Amino acid sequence: MKGNQKRPYYGYGANRYMIGALAAAGMVCVVLAIALGASGHSTAIPTTCWVLAVILFAAGFFWYLAFGFVTDAGKTQRFHDSFVQQVDALWDGKGRVLDIGTGLGRAAVEIARRFPEAHVVGVDTWTRKWEFWGMSESGARKTAEIEGVSDRCTFVRADAAMLPFDDGEFELVVSSFAFHEVKVPDRTVLFEEVVRVLRPGGAFLICDMFGGRFLNAYRVQSMPQLVQRVRDMGVEEGQFIDAGRAGVDLGGLARFWRPGYLTGRKRARQSGGTT
Ligand SMILES: C[S@@+](CC[C@H](N)C(=O)[O-])C[C@H]1O[C@@H](n2cnc3c(N)ncnc32)[C@H](O)[C@@H]1O
């Protein structure tokens, strides 16, 4: 977060620097290759410079394709509008909300802004790796202050796999692109925690990537299997909504990682196992 900035900063600024640094390093290699070639060096060094330049440009392009969407203000705004629309369809806007892996609090603050009767708690581990990408606890607090919702947003350092909350504390649990970052042997434990901290009848909206290796991290073979595992935790209306179907195109490689929303509602009364 920069000095007196009055606009909220939502992180990932370092992404641009990374793409710029790879492109600049590639350009340096091109200049070196041309200069060394012209000065009559043996071909080995200029050739090495050309190879390095190609690798660096390719890495920069890959980075842009993979993560470019996070610094595209239009794409991220459309995503957050869609996120809030999904929330609106699930919940009456009143009570306590939990945002897991809140980062700089974008989802937490957006919900507090749009739902004046909500009190949102954002949790995150804010490790050093993520601080490098701009995600910090103080940054999340500052976001809430800038948006004028700091009286209804609280931020707590906590692990998604062991939430420090009692059973049934929240009306709504959300998460935006955080579950895939949590290092646990089986990520379904994260949904167990979501269901545990929800009050009966409370809803959840977990947005993340659910394709390929992201899905395998839940120890399932397919999305319907994951939805079923979540339903078996005492969840009704469990479903997966593909981001594309919800009108969000993140572009680049992101679309191949199957972004979407896994949503549902904790059963109001546990039926004792039979349906
Ligand atoms: C890709 S960022 C998403 C941040 C934010 N939700 C957003 O949409 O901008 C992933 C976040 O997950 C957090 N995270 C990673 N492991 C976590 C864990 N075990 N518990 C809670 N948060 C975690 C990281 O610190 C990081 O802020």
C-alpha cells in the first residue's frame, strides 16, 4: 500500500513488475547478443544470449497469460460484481460473514460496502510469500478504512484449516481464490471447517479454481464427486457454478483452470443420516 493513497489497493502490483522485469531482462539479452555478435566474439556467447532472451520472453508471456487477469481492473471488477450477485442470491444481507483467505480484504470490504447490515470477519495467514505480492493484515485494515467500512470489518490472522471460531458463528462464509493456496493433504477439510462455523441454514460461496490438479487436491476424480462430498457434510443446495456460466471470463490460462463457485447451505436440521 502506498503512502497517502486514497483509492483502495487490492494487491498483485508486483505481478506487473514481474512481467516487466522478465521482458526487460529479455531485452538486455537481445542487446548483448547483437553487441557481442557485432564485436566478433565467438558465436557461443551471443547464441547463449539469444537462447536466454527467448526463455525470458517466453516466461514473461506465460506469466501474463497465467496471472495477467489479476492486474486487469475491468476483469477483476466484473468478477467481484458477479461474486456479490451470487452472495445476494444466497443471503438476506444481515449478520456475521466470514471471508477465508481475505488477502487485502477485497471480498470482505465489498460485502460490507454493499450490505450495510453485515459484519465481516476476514481471516488470512498473511505469510511472507503473500506479503511480497502485497497481501498484508495492515493492508486489509487500510482497505476497509478507505472504503469507510472499518467499523464492520475485522481482520484476524488464522489458518483456513483450523478456524478459531465456534460452531455456527456465521450466517455466510465466502472465499475468493484462496482455497487452492492452502497446503493440506486433503482440501475437503476446508469445506468441513466452512460447514462447522456456519449456523444451520447459513450459506457459503467458495470461489476458486477447480480444474485438474486443483480438483485432485480434494482427493476426488470429478466435480460432481466433490459436490457430493460437500453435500455429505450436511449441506443442501450444493452446486458448482462455472465462472463462464456466471458471466465471468478471466481470460488467459485461467479459463483452463475451471474457475467457479461452489455454493450450498448448511442443513437447518441434521436428519441423522437418512434421506
Ligand atoms: C490468491 S490470494 C487471494 C486473496 C483474496 N481473497 C483476493 O481475492 O484477492 C490467496 C490468499 O490465501 C491466503 N492463504 C494461503 N494459505 C492460507 C491458509 N492456510 N489460511 C488462510 N489463508 C491462507 C494467502 O495469504 C493469500 O492472501
